[in-house]
Amino acid sequence: MKDIYIIAYAQNPILADAKAANEVELIMPVVHEVFRQTGLSQKDIDFTCSGSCDYLQGAAFAFVEGLSAIQTNPPIKESHVEMDAAWALYECMLKISSGDTESALIYGFGRSSPGNLDSIISLQTDPYYLSPLWVDRISYAALQANTLLQHGTISHDEMYDAIVESMEFAKSNPNALVSNAPSKEEYVAEQKLSTPLNKFDVAPVSDGASAMIICTKDFAKNLNLDHVKINQVCHNIESSNIGTRDLSTSTSLLDLSTKLNLTNLSVDIAELHSQYSHEIVFLKKLLGLDNTSVNASGGPLSGNVMMAAGLDCIGKTYEYLKSKDVTNGLAHATSGPCLQQNMLLHMERVK
């Protein structure tokens, strides 16, 4: 397998409501920024892949409109995944590993504010048994949170502490949407959205876009840029039938941890695609990250662009590895209810 490196990443300031800005206007700034960082242009990119959700945009093949943000004439090699752009990154890695390409542009975008996110996410569940029930995303998360609390895996205090820590980190992230933590009294008194979760436990509805460029070692060397190596990447999925899963653990994440030999890695920094407070506590314990700096960007609780937040976890890990005195990073992306599908990336700063 070819060595693959990240050489650029850009993220728009996360917005609660992008208002009249369309997908092209969200995507174009981040694509231009990664080109500015590298000195490249679209003609230097062998393959382009995007991640988005047509349900969010409200039209079939709406992702095609996003292509107007990049140069597509003369024709380019392009693809799209109907999920978080972290999986667009995975597709690009496969293309590079196969020897088909040397460089790839990835971007993800989403505008959640115009619609009802609960209804939209329900449409992505099992179409025969779950989608007709219209169970919303927060109720699914609450189901797992209750299970974890009942098993003693996590506590309410730990959930609150995770929120406070995320908001404290978010204060140093200029792209964060929220960075104010509630007092303990405010947190306890807040009305539940779905027990045991209240609004502070849930990532905010967000609009935005992000982009990234990855390439081979030879391509990166020719640019003379700082780059971060993706050492390993693995992803796994569990059943779409919630009733057949043990929500007190995650077999997919335990399997990925074994494949990455995570217990023997010294991870300095980790960014987790944790959209609920209990997920931060749960994932830290499950992956053995209690002594690791987690979600130093503030994580999804400070801003959660659907279809780009997973890519942002990878991008933020890249930024920290590139700029801080740390060597090993772990990035996590997820999709589906109750952490159904997961991806882990081990990344290393190249000296």
C-alpha cells in the first residue's frame, strides 16, 4: 500500500444559519484555501470526491450543484459519497492505493438549518423497520446514553464535565459555533429533550463546509510542504437493527481498536466525532484515551456540520500534528444511530 499524506485542510467558520448562502458559496472558500496553502490548482488534482446528503439539500443529486464551486472543465475525475466526507477521504485513499491517482481533493458540506434535522436523519435509518417509526436522532442517542448510565459505564457528572471541557477548548477555535458552558445548576435544571439528554448534551445544528488535499509521498516531496502521514485507516459497521445491538459497548470500535493495535500506540491527540456528551465519555473509555487530549478543537459539541464533521475531526488532528509538539494522532468519524458505523485513523507527523 502506498504511503498517503495530508498536505492541506480548511474549514469555514461554522454557522447556526448560513441564510441565503448556497452550497457553492460554502464550498468555494475552503477549496480556494487548500489550493492557496499548497500552490496547487484543480488541474493538479487527479481525483475529487465530495461528501454530502441530498436529504439536507432537499433535491435528488443536489451534490452536483456543489461541483460548480470547483473547476470541472476540462472534465475531471470525480465521485461522491452520500455520507460524511470522512468516507470520501476513504474512497480517495483507495484510489491512491490502487495506483490510479497521486493526489486527491476532498470536500464535505451541509446546511442543516433550513430543514428539520430530526426528520431528515430518520430517513437514513432502516427503510422497512425503523424509518416508518420516525424515531428522531436525539431519541436514538438517549437510548444509548440511558443504557450506558444504567450499566455504570458513564455518569451524569462525567457528561457535564465533557461539555465544560469541550466549551473551554472551543474558546481557542475561531471556527467554533458555541463556546459557552452552562453552570452545573443550569445543566441540571434544563428541560430534557429526550431523557437523559438536554440541549447542552447535543451538538448544535450547524451549516458549513470543509476541504482537504491528500497525496502520495513523492507528490508531497515535490511541494516541499509540511505533511502528516495517515499510517492506518479502518472502518466497520454494525447492524442497522438497534434491537440486535448491545448499546453498552461497540463491537465495531473494539474491532477497529484491535486492528490499529491502539493499546500499544502512544496517542498524543485525538479528535472524536462525538455529537453527544455521553459519546465523549464513552469513546474515551472504550478506546483507552483517558490520558489523551481529546477534542482540543471543541469537537462537534462546539459545531457540527452534518456531512463534514467527521472530516473535520481528521482535519483538526492534522492541524495539531502539524503545528504542535506532538507526533501521534487519532481521528474518529461515525455515521448512523448510536455510533453504528465507525472509522478510525492513526496519523503521524513526519519530521
